[in-house]
Amino acid sequence: MAAKVMDLLRVGHRFTSFQEVEKLVLDLRQFGSPVRIASSCLIEDYNRVIGQPLDERWRYSFIRFVCDQHQNVTNTTNCSFSFEINYVDRMRGLVLTRANLHHNPVKLLICNQNDELLIISNPLRVIRSRTGHVLALYRQSNAQKKLYQRHGDVLVIHLHSGCSFNSKKTLLAISVIDNDDGADYTVCLVTLPNHILSKVIACCFKIFTSSNDPSTVKFVVVNREELLPNVRKAFPETDVLVSKSRMLEKVSAELSKHKLQTDLREQLYNTFAVCCSTSCEQEFGFAEAYLLSAGGGLGSYFETTWFEQTDIWRAIDNLRRLKKVDVEKAISNVHRKLAQTGFFDR
């Protein structure tokens, strides 16, 4: 929904009625970007000075909206978020003719209940292509930044396609895990198009690391291996690994390509699961030796795909030392929340 709303703000978009403009204003307020009318020209005023009057159902011949983040504003820092809509005769409707969709990082001073001045910032950032199309919606509130500062040594980055109300939406969630009680908190949420571009994800990580200190992160666990190049670039000093569940999915997919007896396939799968979870060096050695001895090319697969990648096992071993952190449980929770709601703060 949010991506659809922001896509209406591209230059050249035609509104078939003024009610569509009113709905856009309401939707913007719902998604944290309230606007107000800064200047306008009513149709009835416009009709007084032209020979061929316009249909008054359009209400306005010109209207300019600007940012209106909070009703109790005492001062502003000239937030540049604005857009203009004009009646264009040849298009027979109201057309968005100008738009600046970038909020200043700090744009309003507001009063709280104690009449104290507080600085607030808009949590939503729109990433657009050069032609104006929405590529991503990046959201991180001040509360989420504080959660990152408090618990940001282990990050779970989850890429999820589809949710309960929009199967075409792709979401990227960055979550932290509380070392004390193992609770997970989502500290950043990005809405992406179906066709995900690596450079768009790279841009999102760049925004994240520019506003959140990446040096505090010790471990990053991802649920999709295509995230690895961008994550390693964003967190170069951090242990980065694919989740255990994803590793097991890949092994299961590989085993299904071979004509194996059910018992043997399960034995190979379970043995690899031991490698991913055991803290006993001897048990790991026995499991590794068994997998490397597998026939039909599987031994070579386990060696080249997994056991030669020593950084994987080093990262797993280091992460295991954080005994109170259950990464797999956190990944499952994030997946559930993304699938059910598609948008959340925790």
C-alpha cells in the first residue's frame, strides 16, 4: 500500500477526480507524511478570468501541498517535501506537475505535553529512480534507532516476498536481538518491488550504516545468500553468515537431486544439521568425515560448498558463544511478522 501511495506522487500522474487527491492526502498522513495546502486557486476564482470556464467538480485549478508533520508546530526548518497539482486542459484532469519528495533529516520543532521543545524527524525515506519511479520505501523511527543502539551487536537481516494482504510486496527487515532475554526487535523496514535490484539494496544499507553506527555489530545473519555481498560491504569488520535454516534448505535441495534411499538422505541431512549445531569438536569431526565420504559426488559437494568455507564455521562457532541468543527463533519470529502484517515496529 505504501509503495502504491508514493507512486501516485510521480510527475505526470493524472487524477480522475478531486476525491482521489483527498484520498492521497489521507493516505500520506496515515504513512507518516502529513501535508497541508500552502497555496491554491479555486476553480470558481479561475473561471472569473477565462472565457471557457472549467467544470467546478475539480474544485481547484492549482494546489500546492507542503509538509505538515505535526499540528503543534512552533517552528520549522523549511522541510522541502512538497508537490503541486494543476488542472491540465489537454489531459482533462488534475495532473501532478512538480514534486520534491525528500524530507530534511530534521525538519520540525514540536512541543510535548510539558511544553518542552523536541526535535523529530520523518521515519520514511523514498528511494526513486532517475525517472521518478519508486524503488524502495525505507523506514526507521527514532525509537527503532534507540533499540539498535541498545542491542545492535547481533543483526538478523530478512528478505521476505509476499505478505498476507499483498503477495507482490517484498520486504527487507533488519532486526536486533536482546542478549538478555532473546527478544527480537525490528529496527528498520524497507519495502521493495518484486524485481529486486542489488544496487537498490546496497543503497538501503548505505542509508542504514550512515545513520546507525556499524562498528557495534559483531554478527550479521541473513536468510538469503544473495544478500551476502551487500551485507559484507556494509559491515566489513563483522562475521556474516547465512542462517542455519537456510543452510539446511540448500542441503536438502541438493540431496533431492540425487536418487538416494530415504534413510540415507535423512542420515546425510541430519549429519549436516549436527555440524551446524554442535559445539563439540570431536562430534563435528566425525560428522564432517562422514559427509566427505558420501558417494555419487556428494562428498565433493559438501567439501567445496561447505567445509572449504572455513569462515562459515568460524562465524557459527563465534555466534554460538552468545548462549542466550537464539538466532533461528528470531528469524522465525521475523518471518511470521512479515508474513502476517507486512509492517511493524517490533
